[in-house]
Amino acid sequence: MLLAGGQGSRLGILTRKMAKPAVSFGGKYRIIDFPLSNCINSGVDTVGVLTQYRPLRLNTHIGIGIPWDLDRNIGGVTVLPPYEKSEDTEWYTGTANAIYQNMEYMESFNPDYILILSGDHIYKMDYEAMLSFHKANNADITIAVMPVPLEEASRFGIMIADEDKRITEFEEKPEHPRSNLASMGIYIFNFKTLKKALFDMKSQPALDFGKHVIPYCRDHGSPLYAYEFNGYWKDVGTLNSYWEANMELIDIVPEFNLYEEYWKIYTKSDIQPPQYFADTSAVDASIIGEGSDIYGEVYHSVIGCGVTIGKGAVVRDSIIMNGTRIGDSSRVEKSIIAENCHIGKDCEIGFGEDIANDTAPHIYNHGLVTIGEKSVIPIGTRIGRNSVVSGITIKTDYSNSTLPEGSTLIKESEDI
Amino acid sequence: MRAIGIILAGGGSSRMGELSRERAVCAMPIAGSYRSIDFTLSNMSNSHIQKVAVFTQYNARSLNEHLNSSKWWDLGRKQGGLYVFTPAITAKNSSWYRGTADAIYQNLHFLKNSHEPYVVISSGDCVYKMDFSKVLQYHIDKKADITVVCKDMGLGSNIERFGTVSMNEEYRIKEFEEKPLHARTSTISCGIYIARRRQLIEMIEQSAKEERFDFVRDILIRHKDTKRIYGYKIDSYWRNIASIEDYYSTNMDFLKSDVRDYFFRQYPDIYSKVEDLPPAKYNAGAKVRNSLVSSGCIVNGIVDNSILFKKSYIGNNCTVRNSIILNDVFIDDNTVIENCIVESRGTIKANSTFVGDGNIRIVVERNERYVI
């Protein structure tokens, strides 16, 4: 059961019209490709994807699951949105509530185990190994954990386990952590245990795994185990961590290696042609997706599919998503430009000082410029750091063709 | 569309030299991400031909691998779909396909069991875009028995490996010569035909009875005066790749922006098997000029005026110039490659030099590949 209904509001404009799991990552992928590919690579071929927030992009991306080989006669992928009932209709109010509302789906397969995943992390993990661990320990619940630096541990749910990895206690975002094992939000439940807990707790508002279900199971004596994971795992919940995770892919041999033969990441690819480099191009330390045309210069950047970088344009330390066009002679520095944008000629994106954003400094920071999908930036515009722009902007939206550092320019278009 | 499709993909080609030693010409990689047969398959799919048969014979391993699923071309349908016919020993027959007409004859059940009134036949080793429904409409308007797609290659072009046609002012074909040494016209047959299904069955059965096996010689040329055979002239891009020179120049055509635009950006698309490769990666020291690079490549050196197919690795301080590097090639550090075609899955040792002088050199290197 893959939880993909959350907005991911700290990704700001990127998740304005799509759920966080649908956001592009690493040139050609979307975030949900990683847990979905892990599933099929681990032999999990029955996957329910729970959607709620703005599911259109997710629905069209997943389809019937062909790219992940999840188009099956038995099982396969099923998208599970919230639905109306004869009484007590509600949205998915919490992670465990969403699972509870899909009891019928789970029961139809009569499973022994349920794997609960969230659709917003970048990692490669063999869930089959985790299940073997679960079985070997006769656990009721196994929680995947990873060691984090002790000073950061207070940002996570922390598990305290004995030497047999049996969880004795846990704390949610503790001030003085007693362990460095952070929960990754990945659980394996014995289906009977899960079913009983969900039915017993069903009237709890905003039923949540970490807050309600796991404590309930512990109190009722279910054996809980911690499965330690030591690979790469990245929460891309903020714009800066999202940008960093993309940039890490560029390293010579990145910690998270997409080029491994035996743990492929699958995605829906609409664009197949090779990429073209013109005589005027230069490229260094970058990854670039299919069908992009590079006439300008690209340094230390992640470029998606079907992107055009105009002649004389310079893109540095940036993420450019699918289908975006960067006009001739523009400069783009440390920016995240979402899908299908059009940046006019002679623009300068990402200039100036690190001045805090005027509306949402907790989202737009670290000097990143963020431009929402389908935006248009007119010719010769300058946009300062920590700014955010979205919508079809025209010359008169800017004073003197300049958007100063830390500004917000979000234009509502006609459609929603 | 009211037609079924047949793709003749049987051939190897002596003109392809070592490149077709291990694969049929139709499986030759083209333009970085495609294989030759993708163009015909996509054209048929985009023309709403729902039922397509591919006839293979010569070294079909990589072709069969490529055709492992019909979903890439949207031919995974309940009505129709993609069929691959290889020669088979039966109670009545124990021979290979002895020619193109024989290939159709040996699979005549496919024609007989279909209900669509027309058949589109195309060779699988051509690079082109075509809406077959327009050709079919022309075929119907002309009340033709067979329509042959033709192209004027222009004076002075080397056409001695093609069939040439001469038409009257109504585009009825008057002369048809197969591979003439001295061509009297520069208009050639593109190897794309439309015929009425029942008519075709009749002609194929007739020539099989007479032990004649070639579609062009024994059907088109023999019937040119008795049947209404018309030419459909195209002036859009069309290239056959079945010689090393043409293979090289067709690939290099894709470095031109108008050709890329025509095939990659204009509707409809050309489809190919999806291989789930990561985006191409450029490390420090990479310099890429006027080149195509496909997914899964890792580039550390200089690439100039070249085409890198999928999953190529170009080592540090390498120079690749005017060359075609086919799929999954590993080129170790300090290597120079100029005017070459490097065969798929090759591994080139560090500090090597391969330069084609005058001609295009085919490089087949099978060294031990060390994992970096």
C-alpha cells in the first residue's frame, strides 16, 4: 500500500498542481517511480496507490502500470482514491485511516503481509529482504529504520531497540533522543494484526500509523522489530533537500547510482529520441534526459526530457524539468524550473543576494529561484534569488523588467 | 484502416559487411534510440493498421529481441496485433523463404484468414514517415491493382541497388527494372506496395505454382502490362540503409535540424522499445559538439559530429569524431576514434586509435571489459 495522497506543501509552487509523489526527479523520473520500482524489483506485484491531493498527474503517470510491469492479470497496480459511502463519507484523514478505508481492497487478495510505503522518498530497497527479516523474527510489525546523526535525530520518529532489534520503546521527535534509529515510514504488518488494530481504532480522528496504530499494537503486546537499512535514503520534502538530492546524482560515482544494471528505476517515458548538442554547446558535470536540444552551455545541472537550451544561454547548478525552453543568451543559476516553462531571451534568473522571501521564507530559501510549471517569463527579465514565479507573466508584471531578491510573483491563470 | 500490414524483414545484406553478420538489416540501430524496423512499424500503427505481420529469416535474434512485445508500437491489441513469422517446416514445405513472394506464400493463411480488403507491404530497412491511408486512397482512386511507392532520387545518385520505374503521365508504371547497371531513370521503387488482398493471394498462388519466388521480378515486372500498376510519388524523406555508406549517411542526416524536427518533433511520433535507461551523464572533461547522445550514456571525453547510441561509455580524454558508436560500447581512456562505426557491445582498450581513412571503418572489438 503506497501512500501517495499528500501535498508536500514545503515544495511550494512545485506541488501546487500535483501531489508530491508526481514531482519530477533526476531528469526523467518522478518521485513515485522509486518506491514503485522497488516494489517490482522486490517481487511485490500487487500494489495499491492511495491518492488524494491533485491526483491527475499521478493517475496519468501510473495508468495501468505498464512501465513498472505492474499490468497483471492478478494483482498489479490499483489506484485507490477516497470514495463516497452511504454514511460517514470522509477524505483520507490520516495515513492509517486511508489504509482502513481500503480494507476491502486488501481483503480481496487475502494477504499474509501488508507493506506500507510512502511515495515521497528517494531510495533503493529490497522489501523482500525486509520481509525475510520480519518472518525470521516472528514479528507482528517490522519498521524500517536508518541510523541518522544523533544531533539530527530529534527531527524524526526514533526507535529504541534491544540487541535482537526488538523495539522496546519509541519517541516521536524527541528533544533528547536515546537512539539514532529513525523510522523511514516503511512498515510490514501481519495482515491480521493490522486489521484488528484498524478496526479497534477506527473512530480515532486522523488515524495515523506513527501516532496511533504503532503505540496501540505495542500496548497490546505485538512484537515490533526494527529493520536497519544502511543505503541511500533521501527525504526530498523541502526545496533545498530536493535540489541537493538532484545535484548528488551528478557526482562521478554518486551514492545513489541510477546506472546499476540490476536495480533499474522504471518510469513512463513519452519522449524517446536522443539528445542533440549543437556546435555552440558546452556541457560539464550534468545529466540530461532524452530528446533535449542543447545549443547553449550547461554546467552542474539536471536537465529533463525534451528541454531546449537556447544558443548562448548558460545554465548552472539548476534543475530544468521536462519540456521547458530556455531562450537564447539567458543565464540561469541555482534555479528549479518546473515542466513546460518558457523563459524568454536574455533573461537572468537567480541574481543578487540571499535576501529572505517576502511571503514564505520557510519554503523559498537557500538562494534558490523556483518557477512553477507552464510559466512564461518575458524577454529580458531579471529574477533575484529566493524568488518564486508562477503563471504566464508579461512585461508589466515586473518593474523595470526586474523581480528583486526574495519576491513572490504568482499569477492565477484562468483555469484552477 | 481497411488494410493489414506485412513487413519484409528477412534479409541480411552483403553490403552491410560485418554489421549484418549478427543481425538482420531491419534490426540495425538508427538515430541513437531506434532500430530500422521502428519506422515502418510506427508508420503502420500511426496509420491505424491494426494487424501487422513481420517476416523474418536471416539472423533474427536481435530483431526478435526487439519485437519481444508489441505494446511499444501500440500493436498489443485484441483485434489484430503483431505477428512474427519465421520459416517453418511443415508437411507441405521444407524450405526457407526462397524469396519475398515465397515468404508471403508460405504464410498465405495470414492473408486468407484476414477480412481487411487491402494489404500494405513494406520492407523494414527504410527510414521514412508515411500515412498509408493516403496511399490507400490514391490506390482506390486510381483503381489500381498494385500501387508502388516511388521516389525520384535525383540525377547522379547511386541507385544501382534499387529497382527503377518509369511511369506515364497518369503515373501508370510502364517500365520496371530490377537493379539495372545503367539506369534510364532516377525514379526508384521504395519497396512499399499496396494491393487488394484477394488479388494478391491469387497472384502469389499463381507464381508459387510456377516456382517463382520474387515479388518484384515475378509479380510486379511480369504483370506490369496485364495489371494496373501505379506509382505513388513521394518527395518526403526516405532512405534505405542496406549498405554501409547509406547506413552511415542516414544516421548522420539526423544531425540536421530539419531531419530531427521531421522525425522527432512533428506528429506523428516514431516509437521504439522502451529500455528504461537513466538519462545521459556528462562528467568533467566532456565536450560534445554537433552530436546525438542517447540515454544511458556516460561521457567523459570529446564527442564531435557523432552519434552515440544507448549505454555507451566514453572514457577520459577520448576523442570520438565523425563516428557512430552503437549500443553498449565501452571506450576506455585516451582512445581516438574517427570515421568509424563501432559495433554494438564492443569494448575498446585504453590508448587505442581507430581511424577510417577515406572509407568508413567498421570496428568490432571484443575485449574483456573491466568494471570501473
